[in-house]
Amino acid sequence: MSTSVPPTSGYKRDRSSRGRQGTRRQKMSPLELGSSNSLKPQLFYIRLLLVWGFLVAAVILLSVQLYRLQILQGTKLLTKAKRQQIISWRPFIPRRPVVDRSNNVLAIDRPVFTLYVHPKLFKKPPQQIAELLSSPLNRPAAELANLFSRRQSGIQVAPALSEEVAHKIRSLRIEKLPIDGLELIEQYSRFYPQQDLFGDVVGYVNIDRSGQAGVEYSQQKWLERPIETVKLNRRADGALMSDRLPTGALHVDDLRLQLTIDARLQRATRLRLKEQLQKFGAKRGSAIVMDAKDGAILTMVSYPSFDPNTYYKADFNLFKNWALSDLYEPGSTFKPINVAIALESGVIQPNSVFSDPDVIKVGGWPIRNAERENRYSLSVAGILQYSSNVGMVQIMQRMKPVEYYKWLEKLGLNKPVGIDLPFEAAGQIKDRKQFINYPIESATTSFGQGFSLTPIKLVQLHAALANGGKLVTPHVVRALVDAKGESHWQATLPPPPRLFSPKTTQQVVTMMEKVVKEGTGKAAQIPGYRLAGKTGTAQKASSTGGYSSAAKITSFVSIFPVEAPRYVVLVVVDEPKGIAFGSTTAAPVVKSIIESLIAIEELPPSQPILVKASPSPQVSRD
């Protein structure tokens, strides 16, 4: 009888068997199999929807961001990008040179070098490097060594070294062992080769390369070459893309500012004026030479002056040209102008004669001549020749004060001359009402006191006597010229108004010649040449009122040559000491200046030169 095995026992066997033989894949029923296959496409679609949803969301977010960046913030970001990628570059362009009428350089830009040392990079002892630098820098080695010990890097040893000195320092690295720790930085600096000879005319530029005085200030627009700002791209590392530099961006023209000044005459004038000032212990002096035909200034010297190369060491008061900026009472040098006014107005004739007492009273005030002479009468020429104050008062008393005042205004005494240099002062005359109502005002004006003007104004007025009566405009700028001397710009001067007739000016110049021949201007005589002139010695106004008894200002003005008047020369000496008059202080300087002018211009003598023994010089008062 067979025995049947219960199903459970078989199951147990199977489990035990699976335990022994490993896991076996269980067979699934058809129902279970169908259910598993239906889950796979569902998961696939879910995953696909998730991916597409993510992509759509990313596209939407990206679109929103692009809209925000390109539309809402586009202009702002574009501007920011341009600031980062494009720079505005203004290249350094040297200032134009300044030259005299013969093209001698008065001011020019030149490369200079600043020397820095970095002791931490020295491969030699600091003392040894100091000894090597001592010679080219012209400084003691001990001083340099002490400087090197102050810090380890970035020590400025010398600013504004010349190319020659920089070359010597560079050569040390070749001739000696390599010297590390030296750094030469190149830059441009304004250089004035004539030093203090033209300080008052040329002026100077400051550390920002801006003109502060002279033509460097007044002609800044012509001295600065036009510079256009260049737009340059740069790479991500910040380097400039030089291939984007516009053609001609660094073009420098060869134009230069040419002055009417003559360097040779300027040097001779300054030397003679300096000697005379030192001789008389004077405070200061000025000399001007002007071409009366057109107002061109050939020489303008003020002493003391300053060196524009080291302007920072100079007295601030020297920066102004006192021939233009300071007023003074001209004294007797104004008498020829008054004679011309009287002749032009018809109140006197050249042969008019006036009494010449020692003293005359006007409005209760006594007026005296500079010295007492036994003269009972003088002609108009004699009044100039002997510089008679009393005679001049009588001449101008023939004019009504109101007419006289109109003439002073016509002369432009209360206006600047309009010279092309900065900081010019206008003259000062009394109030119209005061001048007309008080006779003493016109009386003192007749011999050059009671009003004030600048030296350049007096030169302009005497130029009107020399050129036939026209009031030309003094100027120092000739033109903007190239290397070939061709003019590219020339200043336009106003048409000169006429003050006097040629007949009047000729008569006055003839009278002034007698001043040099026989009067107070004998010290200016030059054998063979005809000079006209007038001395002047005026009291200086006191700061407390009235006039100072210890201070005076002396001068001499000359017109040359008499037969064909062309040049006006003025010398003014401020506060000379001792026996000092226009005839002793200023007239000899004018003579020396005219002698230099004759040599430079090769002017022939007016008449044959007779060699004869000259008498001993005599002191004559104005």
C-alpha cells in the first residue's frame, strides 16, 4: 500500500532545497505577469513628463532672465560693459616750443627722469651702490647711503634728471656688475634754456603743466597742441588692443610760438641794467625796447627776475612783470606828451616863449623847478631841454581843464594798453570833477605827477610821437610758425587810433633831440647818431599819504633815430641811492641798449662820426 506525501512536506523540501542550491526565480502567474508589464510604460511617461517639465521650466526661467537682462536692464548693462571693455585714452602731447624772432629756443618740453631705488633688491652693499651713484648725481655717497637706509623700497633719489645723467646711470649697469634695485621713470618737463633771461616774458608752467605767467599763461591755447580723446578696447586681462588705435592719433605738429623778442638784445640789456642797479643800490629796474611802427616788443627786461626752471624757489612777487603790473608817476618823461597835446590843440606854437621863474604858485601851492637857474624865459624846446616844471605849468594853463582832461582820457591813461601778456594794470587819473575844480591837479599833471601809469603805457605814448601820431598796440607774440618759418596763425591787432598829426610829432621829436644834444640827456649821446630823449626824476607816493622824501624813481625815454624815428627805448630805475637822477642812472643804460641795437640791426650812422676828446661828464638834474 503506497503512502501519499502531503503537499506541505514537498514545500518544505523545496525550501530546504532552495536553501541548499541558492535562490531560484519564481514563476509568476499570468495575472501577475500582466500587471508588471503595465507599470513600465506608466513610469516611462512619468519620467518623460518630468524631463519635459524641467526643460520647459528652464526655458521659461531663461526667457524671463533674458528679458530682464536684455530688455529691462539692457541699457544699464551695456553701459557697464563698455566701461569695462573700452577706455578713454588721452595721449600725452608735448607743448609747443617758444622761440624768439631768430628762432632761438626760449621754452621747450624735454624728457626727464625720476630715479627711484629699491634697497631690498640690491645685490651689492648699499654703500657701494651709493658710491657708484655719487658721481652722476653729484651728491655725497654718505648722503645717498643714509637715504637708502630709510626704507626697503620706493625711495625717490632725484627728480627731473636730464637724459645725459640718466644715460650715465644706465651705463653703470653695463660697465660695472649688474645693479638691481634702480628704477628710472621717464616723463616730460618744461625746460627754459635761457634761465632767468626771459622769466618775465615767457613765464612758467606748474606741476600740472598749466601756464601761470607770461606767454605760457596768456597764449595757453596756442602752446597746447590739440589732443583728441581716443577710445580703445582692451582684452579680458586688461591689455590694450593697440591695433584699434586710430591713424594719426599720436601726430605732433612742428609749430612753435614765435615772439618778437630778440635774445641778443635782451641779454645785452639785462646785463647793463643789472650793473647800473647794483651801482646805485636800486630796488629794481625795467627796460623796454619797442618798434614804434607796429608795437613789436624787441626787449622787455625786469630785474630782479626768476628762473622758470625753479619757479618754486622764487619770490612770489617776481612772477608779475612790474613793467606791466605796477603803476608809477612818470615825472618829466611825460612832458613831451603834454607839449604834443598843447601843440595839437593850438594853444601854443613851437616858437612860443614863457617866463621861467624859480617858483610859481597854483591854487596857493608853490611849484618849483628841480634846480634854480638864472633863466628869465624859455622857448617850448628850452622847457623840455632844461626840464622846467614852471614852464610846463604855464603851457598847460593855456588849456581849459575840461579840455585837458578829455585829452588824458583820449590818451587812454586810465585803460590798459592791451598787450598780449597777463596781469596788466590800468593807469589811474584823478576824478573828473576834482581835476576840473582844483587847478593844482592840472598843474602837477603838466610835469608828470598826480597820476600814475605803467612803463609799457609810457612807451606806447612815446611810440605815438615816433610813428607820426598813431597809438599802436604793444605785443610780444609774432606768429605761430612751422619749421620752415611759414606762418600758420598771426595775432590780429586793432587798428591804431590817431592821437597827433605827423607835423606835431615831428616838432616834438626835434625838441627832444635838443634834450640829448644840450640838455639833461647828454649821457645818452652816441657819436654819429641822432637821438631824441627825455629824462625823468619823480617822487614816489608814500603809503601814509603825500610823497616820500627818501624814495624816488628815475627814468629816461629815447626815440631813435631822429631822422627816421623807429625805436622807443625806456629805462626805469626804482629807488636808486646817492646822487641819482634820470640823467645819471637811466640815460647811460639807454645809450648802451641803443649801441647794442645799432650793432644787431646794422644801422648806419646818421652823420659822419667826428673823433674828438669828450669833456668830463657833468651831473645834470631833470
